[in-house]
Amino acid sequence: MSTGGGSNTGTGGRSPQITLEVLSPVLNFTEGGTQTIVATIVGHPDTATILIDLTFTGSAVLGRDYTVSAESIIILPGQTSGSITIRSIDDRLIELRESIIVDVELVTGGNELNDFQQATVFIVDNDAPAFMMTSTSTQTTTTSSTTVSNAPVNGSSSVLKSQLATTSNQEDDQDSTPAVVQTEDPEIDERSIDKTFGLLSDDDLWI
């Protein structure tokens, strides 16, 4: 906030007033990108050199997350502005958005407009999270049962198939054949009838 003893001829007898702002309207920039911070004289240009010393704070760390072209801005006589460049460091770390706060520490040859000027920009990470590829294999286990017969070893495969087919057909025939109940008429022995009637007398017979 301190001011220096710059020339007052170009500003009507007053010390030049300095503003600080971000050149781009977009405050976010990705890793590997740049932002420009501009200090501008309000009013007419001065005939003396103006030096603006800056401080850098925020969640981003100077030298680790970003670099600057200079830590002060120089406005030469007859000029209306000066600037520095902030370049973010493109690392391979996955990080949240980080802030860079630029403050005016000292103005030599002028003053901060309204005694406070500040510019803030944000570094946006460009490293996408790594995807872990996992494969899941499903195995289907089939359990089979084998019926062993006492068939001869030679040609046992064909004999076994034939026996299994015959057995299956027989079981199918037995299952599909409906049960039949046969009824037989009682046999009548005629000799017994004749013998029985022969033992009867005429009195035993009536109509």
C-alpha cells in the first residue's frame, strides 16, 4: 500500500492511480495454460517509471503449481499499462481447482486505486482419474453321471449305447402302456348242472 515519489506532471499534480486485473474474462485456465495480469494507469500516462511489486498467495504454490514471468510490473514513461504472465505447471497429479491470488504489495511512483487492488485466477486440473479395468469370468460346471455296465471292453461304447437305448425304450413302453383289467366270465360245468337236476324229484320242480 505504500506509494513512491513518482512524477505528477502527467496526472494533474496527483500520483498515478493503478488498477490490477486479469486480462481474460475467463478466470479458469488449465494446467499448461497461461493467464495475464495487467496493471493499468487510470487517466493519463505518467512521464516517470512506475513499479508495482506483487505478492502471490492462494491454494496454488508458486514454483510448484505455477511460475510467473516476473514478480513485479513495470510501466514505462508514456505507457498506460504493464503486465506479467502466469503459467501453470502441467503435472500428473489429480488435484482440485487451485487459486492464485495476486495482490499489490507496493507501488513506486503511484498509488493503488481505492487503496486496494487484487486479481484472482484458478488452475483447473487436466488429469482425468485412471480407470481400473477388471474382468470377471463366470465358469459353468456341468456334472454328468455315468452308468457302468458289465459289458465287454471291446466295443463297450456301442454296446452301452444300445443297452441304454433299449432300456429307455422299454421304460417308455412300460410307462406309456395303460393298465388293462381283464374280467373273465365264470365257467359253467354242464355236467354238474345235469347231475344236480337229476337228484331233484318232480315235487321239487315248480313253475
